[in-house]
Amino acid sequence: MTVAVETGERTFADTYLGEAQRELVHRTARLAQERLAPRAAHYDRTATFPLEDFDDLFAAGLHAPTVPREHGGLGLGPYRGDVFTLWMMTKEIAKADLSLARCWEGHANSLVLLDGMATPQQKARWFEGIVARGEKWVAWSGEPQSRAPGDTQSFGTSVERVEGGYVIDGKKAFCTSAGGARWALLLVNTAGPGGARHATADAAATLLLIACDLDDPSIRFDGSWWDPIGMRSTVSHVAIFDRTFIPEENLVGEPGQYLREGWQTCFVPHYASAFLGAAEAAYDYALAHIRSQGKGDDPYVQHHVAKMAMNVETAHLWLKHVAGLWESGAYGEAQVAGSRARHLVEHLAVETVDHCIRACGARALNRPSPMERVLRDLAIYVRHDNDDQVLATIGKSILGRSFDSSFFKP
């Protein structure tokens, strides 16, 4: 199941990993325990980007997980025959810091898109910066078109075709790694505001994926909008584009390709691997606390421990099942199964954190305990997709109705 790496004992994931894969996951776990976890509270309290963590990931050779081997990366990913190793690396990072895991996962997923949709010339140019200089990437879509109570600004971008490229104007919300990433893959719609999630036009023809150099002085960030209870160090600020010019050579893929080929679907279970990291963090904390307090003979504590253990194991089994579908090329089945795994692991993780708190008591939510941060972060992270819509999508797939497995739109 989940055992400290330094003990040399096999973890649950080890059962399904080869020697080279285990080394990668264990290297990630050691780094997470020794270097990343001790900084998590500081980044959370200050709501600042985990720059030192990414420096450590780069120094450890872990910064290019989904860059192909021929370009100097680790060659992981859903279309590279090994996505389970990637998800287990993400899980170990999430055990240390869920906010960091979100930034890392966004970076790794962006590289999957470049690998799958970019031209050979684009890959040579951008992968070199990632592998040699540790450049960080992210993908931004958020342009919610309805205001929430208390919102003082509206979101949305316009895209104008000009000679030699495109001009982008407007605002995007939930821009993870704002100020920390060097490049952003922007999902923008030439038909008007809405990006991908809230597009009202025929996005199959009008949705563009464009690589944007965030060093451009026409781009600025508004951090005042980002003041959530959790996931604070993702620094998911508002990005403001003031007629930002992006050259045509930075257009990735064909218009609408992102949706037509279902690229979002291979990231859905990746989120679940981070949820599992939170569950394992809670389980590890609970076991250490229960043993230190001598509470192992309490039958109710035993119930909580049993539930946590089974939840963590079940989540691993589901992720391994979905990974096997991706790795065997059963992409249609993998897309549907990924939604099921994402829904189930969310609930298993939330339940596991609750069992931990019930077994350990209120002190588990008192700093410097990491559990109060895990609880806050998980509460935000699982909102990344609307779980009601995810569940409805699963039901539609069973009943033979049409469904959107990318953004779970009604």
C-alpha cells in the first residue's frame, strides 16, 4: 500500500511497475518527502509559486516527464505506452503538496499536447527549452461567462487574425502558475469569449490552441482575484492580455483539433492521481498519529483505518485499470473509464481525509499538522470539474446518450 520509501519495502504501486519505473517513482517520493513537503506550508501561507520545488524537480531529472526520449525527456504519457508511472509520480508530489501537484500536472499535460499536436520544428524548439533550461509550461482555458456573487469583473478573450499571426485581447481566469511558468498553451475561440469550456459557437471549427510566451510585456496578472481557502500556491491569477501578438508559428495543431481528438480526456484521470496523493497523505498521517498515541486497540479507530486502507487500494486499482487501457491503445474505453476513475477517486479521497480526522481528532486540523492544508486543498482541487456533470456523463455513456467526455457539458 503506502510505505515509506526509505524502508525498502514494496508499495502498492510497485506491484505494477518495472525496475526503471520504480526507480523514477521512488526518486520522486524521496524528493517529495525530503525537499518538497517541508516547503508546502510556507508556499500555502504566502500564496506564492513553488519555484524552489520546480528547481529541485529539474535538478533531479524529473522536469520533462512527458517529453519524448528522443528529445531528452522521460518519455511517459498516455500515448507513449506508460502513463501509470506518470500518475504515480504525480501522486507522490501530491502527498507532499497538492498545490505543487496541480502546477506539475499542468506542466506535464502541456507537454503531452506538444508531443501529440506540435510540428517537428515546434517540438525541437520548445522541448529544448524544457530539457536544457527547465522552462515551465501550463495550459489555460478558463473564461467563465457568468458572474458569481461578488465578482467585480468579467472574463473572456477575443482573437483577431492579423498578418503573420493573431492578436489576443481580454482576460482569462484560473491561470495556474501565473508568474511562474514561461509558456502557456491558450485555448481561445475566434468566435468570441468562452474559450473551450464555455464556448457557444461551433468550437470544432473555431477553437485554437496557441503557445504564448509569458515574458511578453503586453501580458500582466491580477493576483487580487485569487484568495481561496486552498490551493493557494497554484497562484491561479487572472491573466490580462493587452492586444498580445502571437506569431502564426505558435499555432499548435489544427483549429478544433483539441476537442475533435478528445485531448482533455487523457488528463481527467491524472487529476485523480493527485486526489489519491491527498488520500495517502491522510492515511500516512493517521497511522503515525494512532501509533504514537497508542490508539490501535480502539475498535472505532480500527474501522477508520480499515476504510482508509481499502479506499487507497481501490483508488490504485482503478488508476491501474485506466492506465492499462491507455497503454494498450484502447483509447475509447480509456476515455470513458477515466471519467469513472475521476469520480470514484474524488469520493474515496474525501472520505479518507474525513476518516483520518475522525480517528485523530481536532488536533489533526491544528497547524503545524499538514492535514488542515490537505483538507483545504482537496476541497478546492476536486472542484476542477463539476462532479455532478461527471457522474451524469457516466450515466449517459451507459444509456447510449451523447455525452461530452472532455468538459462534461450538459
